[in-house]
Amino acid sequence: MANDSTQENIDDQTAKVAHDKNDVAQAQQNLQETQNQLSQAINTANQAQQAFDTADAAAKAQSDNVEKLTDQVKNDEIATDKASVVKKVDQAKETVDQDKKNVANATQANDNAKSSQSKAIQNQQAAGKALSSAKANESSAKQKADTAAKNVEQQAQTVKDKQKNVDNLNQSLGKLTTQSDVDTAQQTVDTDKLDVQKAQSAKDTALANQQGAQETLDKAETDAAHTAAAQKTADATYQAAVNSTNDANAKLKEAENGNSLPTMVFSQDEIKTTQEFVKLLKEFLDKGDHDTLSSTDVYDNDDPNIKAAYKNWVNAMTYAPYMAGGTISLGTEFHKYDSNWKDTSTADQNELVDLLNMTQAEKEEVTFFTSAILNNIRKQLGIDNEVGLARISTGSIDMADEISKIAIKNKWKYLGHYGYAVTKAAYDHGVYGGTEPTDPTSRSSYQSYESAGFIPIGYQYGYTKITMAEFKEQIVETIDLMLHTDNDQHMGHAVALLGFYNMTKGLDNSNSIYDYVGVSMNPGFYKDHYSGYGYLHIINVPEYYIDPQIPAYKWVIGANNTDAVTRRAATKMTEQLTNPYENDYVNTLRQKAAKALTSQNAAKTALDNAISQNNAAQKALTEAKSKNDIAKTALSNAEQSLSQSQSRLVKDTATLNQVMAQYQADMQREASRVKALDQAKQDLRAAQDSLAELQAAAQNAQNNLSAAQNATQKAQNDFDNADKALKSANNLLAETTASLNTAKQKLSTDTEALTAAQLDLQEFDANLPANLEKLAKDRSALTAAKDLLSKLQSAADSAKQNLGTAKSALSSAQNAVTAAEQKLATAEKQLNDDQTKLDTLIQALADLKQAKKELDDAQAALTNAEKAAAESDQALLDAKANQAAMQKVYDAVMAKVQAIQAKNALLNSVKEQQAKLRATAGSNMESMHESLANVSSTVSNTTAAGFVAKNAVNSGSLPQTGNTSEHTASLLGLGLLGMFAGLLGLRKKQED
């Protein structure tokens, strides 16, 4: 059975090898055919490439020709465009006409300046004459005052001499009272009366002078206060202008460096899901019976497609921690914006915003900033055409500000929408169609205008102020969180900021879709104190709250709601403002910086003028104070002098009465001796009277000198003012003269340009027929060239298509060759594998036959042994026992041969392995016989049963030699059979 089974396997394997050889031949033929097809495809592709290159080159050359002809036709059209030449002439005429007007205006201004200069010269000359006259009067008054002083001095000496004479007579007469004493006492009283009158007059004059000086001082103080205030105002204006210039330059520098707005990044998933969601919502509006979207239309729409799109959008937009129900803090790494963005503007960092009283400029700045960010986000997401762009109006800024003011007034203390404030502001601005809210305590947060944020405010400014930089950074934080952490609010804030509610049935582009934006912030409250949180208001008012032409307006405001229209107009809700962040921002900032510098220079000039005027006013004030002090002293002296004169009059009147009484008594005793003394006293009184008159004259002269000096100072001031006015008039005349010369020069230049334009028009008319003819020819040539280009391009496209077809065929042929080569390699490998298996089976069969022969020889030896040991039963039993043991060995060998037949281990190369087997077959057999001889020698002292048992234990761990396992096993089986026969002979020899 073993031989039949093995032969059957060999026959089957031989048939497989034959089939494999047929497959290899077929694969080789197929490979040759595909290689021939590949060669043909290469030739075809080369020809197609050459044809395409030729056609493409011709088309490109013709394209260049068409481009040249197109340029020529454009030049011809310019040469025949009379309208542009006429327009230049008309523009030149308009320019010349305007220049003439400018010259006339400049001439009038120059004439006015000349007239002003003439008047100023006349005023200066008159003031000069007045000054000269005043100085002459002052000199004359001083001369008179000096003469009067000398006369007083001389008369005083005369009085002294007269007084000495009286004294001598009095000494000779003794203690008599004379008529002279009476006269002296009377004269003293009279003098006292005169002194009182003079003192009263001096007091009146001093009082008038002091009142005049006080009026001058009051005016000087008023003027000085005005000029000081003007200087202070001018200085503040100048400093503000410097700050504005620095601010404008800083903002310009930041804008040029790209740091004015934060960077925003959205993933492709966010962009895709947003666009798909908006598209479905727009289709929902256009196809349904809704004019606008409600919040439930967005997050709970009955349409399964919209509901699925909403879910996808939320998943894409929301930060992972929020999707998992977690929380994050402001400023973490989850932000989509550049988390390191800070407002580095020095101006913003230095500008402190008072949230209780924001300036208009601050309100506009934060609104412009926010609107630009929202529009950039809408553009980045690619939905600006569907939802429109944010705009800013005077009213939208004011509406946000009103919410803040109401919250401050009513001390809003909750971290939530102040429904009353929002609705009241909307009502006041005509974008709320209901009745005016009246309950300031209402906490209802149902409103559709405001997205609110609550942000921390530092204590360093009393919880009411933040820097502009902090304000902007908090706006960025708030927008980011509203877009990406709003899933628990049905994305309501994100929907409002992104402008979803702007979409309306029938409006389908960004030019007709918009919303007005406003931004403000107020400090929050806790009881009656500031809470340390700011209430940020970002309002979005869609256009259908404003435009009555949109159908939705009728039900959100009311078709006949004229009061709302009036309120909108009054609050300038539609007075649109230009956002500098979005309208050529850098150039706008450059213009602002230049304008700020011009304003700064003008403010500096005004400040210099104010300083000059203030210095003059302060000098006049100092002089007025000095004169007033002098006048006050003079008044005080005059009042004191009057009081003293009045006291002397009372005293001297009493003395006169006593002297008269004593005189009458003395006269009765010494009438004759007193006569001489009386005469001396009369002379003394006359001298004293003269001295008094001279003193009065001297005082009058001194008063006249003071008045003359005051007049000189006034004349000097008038002259200085007239001179300053003359200089201003001269400057104005120089400026107007320069402007007039400039205007005349421009008129001359523009007149020449007009003449040149008119000559160009004449030349144009002269050349027009030839140019028209040339234009027609060039257009015809261009048309022909374009027709040829179209044909050449068509040919090139056809060649390109053929080239593509050829390349495709070439690629297919290459793939076919590769597939054929792989198929041939597979067939050859299968042939080699099957051939190896066949050779292995043939060798195994040969080995089996040899083992059978050796077994037969052993059986014969056994028979002989039985005959030789007939006399000994024990020997026969031993032999049978040995035969049984060897039969087991034989059976084991046959089982191993059958296992070898079942294995499919393959050699790397059939032909190489066949050669190796043939080359080593003889040597292996020799080695086997040599091994058997060695084994026989080694076990000469061992029983057959003991050897078999020992090798049965170790048969599983034979050493490997590098030959195949099947071949090694075959040799092992043959060796065991040989040992069986050898051992039988050995056993027989031992018995003998």
C-alpha cells in the first residue's frame, strides 16, 4: 500500500509540474505580447507629445501676437477717444475758472490786508505823536515841579528869617500878647481852614486817583485772569494735541506692525460646519413661512437636517472640556484666538477709561474694535455674504451707553441681563415695537439685542476704571468664550455675534444685510458698593428693526409705529459711522497722524501767542498793582492829612480865642510897645502865606508831573499795541500777497495747461481720420488673429487630449507588462516548487525501496537463524524477540516516510537543489555505511535491547547538519534498518 500510494502521489505531482510548465510558457508569451504593446504605446506617446509641443508653441506664439495687437488696439482707441481729450480741456477750463476766482478772492483779501495795514500805520503814527506829546508834557511838568520845589525852599528861608525877627521882638517885649499874636493865631486858623480844604481836595483827588487805579487794576486783573486762563487752555489744548499726535503715531506704528487686532484661527471643521448650518437656515427661511429666525428655529428645528447640522456645528465650535461638562477659566490654552495676544499699544495702556463716564471717543473706539473683530470672524468663517457685516451708527453706540447708564443709576447687582435697561434703551432708540417699560426692578432677561459679559475689574481704581488695553483684551476674551463655550445656552450668544439673526427672507447678499453694533461697560454693584465686576454690553440690532421696507419690520416694530420712527431719527440710529479699522486703516491712521501734527503745530502757535499776551497782561497787572498801591498810600496819606488838619483847626481855633482875649488885656497895658511886634508878625504871616502858596503850587506841580507820567505810560502802551497791530497787519499783508502771487502763478500755469489741452484737441481732430482708419485696420487684424488663435488653441487642446490618451494607454501598457512579469514570476515559482516536491517524492520512494530490500535480507537472515538454532528454543525466542523489536523500528520508519511525503517545504531554487541532491547522494550513502560500521564497533559490548531503548529516548533530539529534514530522516530510516540486520548477526555470533 505504501508503494502504490507513493507512486500515485508522484504521478499527481508530475501532472502538476507539466501543468506548471504550460503556465510558464503561456506567461512568457503574454509577457512578450504586452512588451510589444508597450513599445507601440511609447512610440504613440512620443508622437503625441511632439504634436502637442508643436501645436502649443504655435498657440503661444499666436497668443503673444494677439496680446500685441490688443495693446495696439487699446492705444488706437485712446488715440480716437475724443471724449477724454475734450474732458481734459473742460477740466482745464474749470481749473482756470476756479483759479480766476481764487485770484479774485486772494486780491480782495490782499486789498483788505493793505487797508488794514494802512489803518494800522495811521494808528501807530497817531500813537507815536501822542507818545511824543505826552513825553514833552511830562518833561515840562517835571521842570515846573523842580522850579516850584526851589521856590518853596527859598521862601522857607525867608519865613525862617521873619520868624527870627519876631522872636527877637518878643524877647524884648516879654510875654505880651500883641495884635500880631492875634493875627498869627487867626492866620493859623485860616491856614488850618485852608489846609482842611486842601486836604479835603487832596483826599478827593487821591480817592479819584485810587478809584481810577483800582479800576485799572481790576481791568488788569480781569485781563490777566483771561490771558492766564487762555494760556492754560492753550497749554492744555497743546498738550492734548501732543498726546493726540503721540497716540495717532503709536496706533499708526502698531497698525503698520500688524498688532492692532487679535489673530483668529478657525479649523476647517468649524468653517465647514458653520457654512453648512447657515446654508440650511437660509434655505429654511426662503422656503418656509418665516421672515426671520427665532432661537428655536436655530437650536430645536423640526427639520432633521437642520437639527443634525446644528449638532455638528456645536460639536465643532465648542471646546472639548465644555462638551464633557467641564469648565475652564479665562485665558487658558483652549482659546481659539492667539492666547498670547495683548494690546501692546502704549496709548491704550496709558489711557484710563472711567466706566462711570466714558467719553464719546472711548465709546467709539471699543465699538469700532469689536465690530472689526466680528466682521473678521464672519469673513474667516465664510458666511459674511449670508449673514452680512456689522455696521456702527451714532445711535447704536448711544443705545449701548444708555444700558450702562441705567444699570449705574439703578445699581444693577446681578450677573445677568438687565432686561429693563436693554428694553428701555431699545425703546428710546426706536428699535423696540412694544410699550415703554416702566419697572426698573424687572429682572426679565428676555431680549434679543444684548450679548452680556461679566469681567473682573481691579481694585486699584476703585473698581470703576480699567485701561483701554484691558478693555480690549476683555472684549476678545468675552467674544471667544461666547463662540466656544455657549453650548449650554443653545449657542444664543454665538448666533447673535455671528449675525445669524440678520438673515431675512428675500435678502441674499452682504450689501443688503447688516446689523448695527454698539459696545459699552459699567461697573457692577453689590448692595450699595461696587462689586469688582464689569457688565459688558455688546448689542446687535438687525436691519429689519430699522428698515420699514423689510417685511419683518411690520411685526417687530409695527407698520404704523410713527413714534418709533421719530425716536430712531432723534437718536441718529441710522447715522452710520466709518470704522477706521476696516476702511484702509493704515492710511486713515496716517491721515489722522498728519492731521494731529497739524493741529499740534496750530496749538503750539496759539500757545505761543497766549503766552505772549499773558506775559504782557501780567506785566500790565504788576504795573497796575504798583500804581494802585501808590494811589492807596496817597489816599491814606491824604485822609491822614485831612484828619490832622481838622484836628489842628479845632485846636488852633481855641488858641485864637485865648490869644484874642489875652491881646485885649495886654493892649490895655502895653499898646505902644506892641505895634512894632505886630508889624513883624504881619510880615512873618505874609511870608508864611507866600510859603504856603508856593508849597501848594509845588504840590500841584508834583501832581501834574504824576498825571503826565501816567499819560506817558498810557501813550506808551497805546503805541506798543498799535505797533503790534501794525506788525500783525504787515504779516497778514505778506501772507495774502504770497497767496495772491501763488494764485496768480497757478492761474498762469493752468492757463498754459488749458492752451496746451486746446492744442492737443486741435491736433487730435487733425489726426482723428488717420487714427480711426488705423483703429479699424488694427481691430480687423486683431479679429483675424483671435480667430487664428482660437483654431490653434483648439488644435493644441486636441493634441493635449491625444497626448493624455496616449499617456493613459502607455500607463496601461506599463501596468500590463508589470502584471505579466509578476504572473510569469508566479508561474515559474510554482513550477520550481512543484518540481522540488516531485524530486523529493521520487527520492523518498527510492529510499523506501532500499529499506524494503534490507528488510527482506533481514527476514532471510532470521529464517537462517531459526534453522541454525533449532536445537535451542531459547535462542529462537530471543531471535523472535529481536525480530519484534526491529519490526517496531521498521513501522516507525514507514510512518516517518509517510509524514515526509505530506510536507510541502520548498527549496529556494528547484534546479540548484536538484543538482545538490544528485551531487551529494553518493557521498551520503558512503557516510551512512561508514556510520553503521562505527555503530557496530561502538556497541560490541552492548545488548541489542539496550541500544534500541537508549536511541528510542534520544530520537527526538538528533543534531542538525544543514541538510533538509526530509533527506536526513530518510538516511536515519535506512541506517536503522542496517543496524537491525547487523545486530542480528552480532547476536548470532555471541550465541555461537
